[in-house]
Amino acid sequence: MSRLTILICGKLYDGVHDELQENKRIFIRNGKIEEITESTEIPEGADVIDLSNTTVTPGMIDAHVHMDYRDWHNIRQEVYHTSEEMKTLAVLRCAQKALSHGFTSVRHMGNINAVGYGVIDVRNAINEGMFTGARIICAPMSLCTPGSHGDASQSYAGNFRAASLLQAMKPVCGSGSDFFVNAVREQVKYGADFIKIMATGGFFTPNDTPLQKQMNDAELEAVIRTAHELGTTVTAHVYAPDMMKTMLEMGIDGCEHGSLMDEETAQLFVDKGAYLVPTFCPYDEAVHYDPEKLKDKQPEFRAKLELYKDRLIAGRKVIVGSKIKLGYGTDFVANHQNYDSGWEYDAWMRSGMEPFRILKAATKTNAEILGIDAFTGTIEKGKNADISAWKRDLLNDSKALLDCAFVMKDGIVYPTEPSSDL
Ligand SMILES: [Zn+2]
């Protein structure tokens, strides 16, 4: 029988109960949680890790990451100035950094810079134990239409030769339901864990708007039906409420952002049991209006945040007040590095979200969204020992998730570091 490890918890949030439990110890053997006990007995030969000065939680999960870039300050230059291989290394570095920040699993939401499938190789290499890093669940590419938010060549539209060449580098960009049936099948063939689509325009692109519909009903229906036929799930980048309603009626599993949410659409999420990963951070300087911080952003992104400010504020209020099943995701491309996942905790707290709702989103609910809840997301007997611990007060300090004190994945302890811009 392999060695027993005992974690002595200061406080314990287990992902199941909305409370911080005291006097708990977690017994771990063979990478799994064997028991959660109040017994103070230490069996002979056990390794003891004293976390009595911390709050112990399930390993955190970030459900919206773009892993394939190195530094957000240069993200636009990296697209065409770094090799595919370097972008794959960036994915690996992101996974390693996420783990050291207390996030044991991340969901890659489509390449933002890479055009290949390096994320699949990194995912597999980590799962095989070739490298350490957060567990990756991924949609390698975001399916999209020409000129849409997912088509980076829209930035070069003034030079049609360059733009059409660049568009051709993205084989998941096209039109028509047959195209999308094929695209879903290819993503699954190459190892996608789920399907991501770009349903509306966005904030971070120069030539579209967040309310613009960028896929038609036949295309949406083709994606959702084909993905479900193949036993996988679909989520969409979307802002416009009517677009969310259309997709929810079609049976989409979840949505990302949803930042222009209204009451009627929020209720439909609840009725359909669909999830939303609201990614508060990218819009935070508009919602909690901060013109100084907005100055750091790329000009077109800044202009759209200013323009939609009031609707973003209203949408956030609806999301916070709703009963939607919420996942925790950061979507960092423009204000923090992609592994500084703890910033979303700060944004949710400052938006009036109840701390246990945030903690549940980042653990149990995210594990369900990623399809890994059978073995992680909560601290329960039989689950993998994916466990983090935090020095600061999770219930009152909005920066608490930026300061990881301890992290364990599958029963192995890894070094931690505080967030780079804490
Ligand atoms: Zn995103």
C-alpha cells in the first residue's frame, strides 16, 4: 500500500457545502482522497502537511483561457511574428503557471494566435506525465465565419490579398451548414474536448460590433446537432441577448460572456439548465468605470468598452441577480496574463457576488462544465487529490485567489507563486 499523506486544514471549503469547516484533515493515498476526518490520530509512516494557517479548497478551475500567447502587451504582434512551435510552448508555460497559481485545471477556449493543434499535444503530454502543468480541457479552434470576431484577418481587411491569405490559415473559418458540420467533425477527429463557436461580434476586434449576428440559424443548428451526435458539447462566444435565446432554444450547452444579458434571457438560461461563463474581468474597467486603466487597452477595444458601458453595467447587474448556473473564467487577452486567474475573484466580489457562489463556480460547477466532475472539483472521498490552499481570507479579501499558498494535483505537491501583478 502506498504512503498516506495527511493535510491538516485551517479552514476547509469542500466545494459542496457553503461554509468553511474547521478541524478537518484530509487523508490522501495513491493520488486520491481517502477520507476527510476530524480525527487527530496520525497513523505511523504518514506524511503530514500542515496547512493550519490557510483555507483549503478544491484545486481551482479557470473555464475560459486562451493559452497560446506569451504576453498580452504584444498579443497582436505575436500572431504573425512568432512560430507555431513557440505558441505551443506558450500553452505549456500557461499550464505550468496556472498550476503554480493554484489552478489545477483550465479550459482552453480556442486558439487566439496559433493555427495548429499544439494545445492537444500539450494536454496529452501533461496527462501522460511528460510535463507538469494544469490539466487542460480544450477546443483547439473557435469555429467562425469570414470577417467575424474569430477571423483575425479582419484587422487586415484593407489589404485583401493579405487578409485572404491569413483567412486561409484558419481552416475552421467558413460559411454554410455543411461547412460547419464538417468543421465540428474535424475538431472532434483531432481531439477537441468540446466545440467553441463565435456567434456574435466582439469587443476586441476592430471591424464588428458585439451585437452583430455572425452565424445564421442553419449554421448554429448544424454545429449544435453535429456536436451532440458525436457526444460532445458546444459553447458560444456571444453578447446579444436574442442570439443567446436562439441558441438556448436549439439546445446549446452553455455560453461565454453574455455581458449584455437581460432578465428574459437570464430566465431562459435557468429554464434550460444551461451554464454561463460571464468573464467579468475584460469589461471591468468599463463596469467599474476607470478611464485611467482603460487607457492601457488597445484603441478599438477601449472605444467599444466606452460605447457599451451602460449596457455592460446593466447586464452585469442582471447576471449577479440571476439564478443562472455560473462558471468562473477569465478570458485574459488585454489586461492580465492568461495564468493570473485569481483576478476574476476580485471582479466578481466587487460586483457584489456572494463569495460561496464564486467558490462554487470555480470548483464544482466548473468541473461540471469541463466534464471532469467525476474525479475533481470537490474535496470528497474517492476524488483525485486536486487541492489548493490560500493564506488570505477568502470571504472578505477580493485578492485572496491571487496569493496561492499550496497546490496539489493528483496527490503531488507543486511549487506555488503569487500572481505576477498582485
Ligand atoms: Zn475568449
